[in-house]
Amino acid sequence: MMAKRNLWAAVALVSTLAFAAAGCVQMPTEKQSVIDLRPQISFTANTEEVKAASVLVDGLRMGSVGDYLQGQSSLRVLPGTHSLTVIIANRVLIDQKFYVGDGVSRTFNVQ
């Protein structure tokens, strides 16, 4: 009878240690991320007046030049050919078509 109790105590101890050891093991993790390869455009501007100029891509107003300064922020566009217009006080600073492919960054100098 005493031998059975010792056997059950040993089994209980081994089971407890096995569960404790299994709880200390960290399951493998996997990190997934999506890379955004859409082309992006940005601007360089040397005056506050130019930074306030409106940016139109394909005829749609996208904000001001100051919103997309090189090294600070950029405007993501779809790959392909686009029309870029930069306007300030009814004066056109840039009016050109450009092509960008996946992963391309293009900077326009606005003066």
C-alpha cells in the first residue's frame, strides 16, 4: 500500500514537472509584413510661399507642396503615367506628365 502511494506521488511529481517545463517553452513566432512598393513623389521648395502651392495629380487636389517635402513625407501614387500640376495664386509653377514604376521615388523642384 505504501509502495502504491509512493508510486502515485512520483507520477504526480513527474507530471507536474513536465507541465511546468512545457509552460516555459515559447512557441515559435512568425512576423509578417506587407511592403508598399507604390511609387512616391515629393517636392523641394525654398520659400514659404512655394510650400503653400497646391498640388494636383491627374486633376485631383492632393494638398500643398509643404505636405510632401523631400525627406519628411511623400505622396504615394499608382504606377503609370500621371499629370502633375502645381499652382499658386493662379500661376502655374509645374505642369508636366511623368511616369513612375513600382518602388520609384521622384522629387520635383518647385521654384
